[in-house]
Amino acid sequence: MNRILSLVFAALFAVPAGAQDSSPPDPQELIRPAGESDLSEFLWVNRPVVVFADSPADPRFSEQVERLTDGMDMLLERDVVVLTDTDPSANSPLRTKLRPRGFMLVIIGKDGGVKLRKPLPWTVREITRSIDKMPEREREVNQRRGF
């Protein structure tokens, strides 16, 4: 299963060769398999966005990963880490805690609380707007501005 997932990610993240002024962020900095991840390891450090599907071949999963990859810069700016879980039989800690049914997108705040659950893929714009309304994010923005 891990080999299939690796191949799917390799195919999705293939970057065309070309001269660029700045190197794009590495998708593996942002998107990674959930594995045995526990939400407590991200507490007050990152905002996990968890993408569940019953198979890596689920078209909604592929669409969501593509959308997230396209908006990587905006997500990294908001300390987002994307965890993917496409193996219901593994019964991972995240699956046990969040109890998805088929495809599900879950946005979790830095405080570890579930902020939003969606049964369909969302654009990065929709995700970042939801994050920007969170009190922790508003505090971060105000601190950067010097307020």
C-alpha cells in the first residue's frame, strides 16, 4: 500500500524542468501520509489538514491533493501540514479519532480542535479563508504587524 501511495504522490508532484528564479516548496514539506501520526505532535506548531479517502484512486482524493499542491505557498504561510490517509483497514490513530466515512477533509486548529469537516474537496482559497477566521491565526497576523 505504501508503494502505491508513493507512486501516486510521485506522479502528482512531478514538476516540469525549467529555469525559475526561486525554487518552489517541496510538496513533501506540506503533504505526507498520516501513518501513525498523532495530532498532539502538531499542537501549537502546525494546523493539520487531514484528507481521508477509502482508496488513493478516489477521484475526490486526487482532486483535493492537486488543489492543495497548487496552493502550497498559501498553506505553508499559515503553518499547514497536510496528512493523508487512504487505507481504512489500517485503522490509524487519526481514523480512530476523527471517524471519517469515505472522503473527508478535516481542518484542525493549532489548539488541536477540529474546526471544520467537509465531505467534498475544497479549494485552497476556501481553506485559507476558514483558517484566517480562527482566533489563533488572527493573533499571528496581528503579531506580525506589531499590534
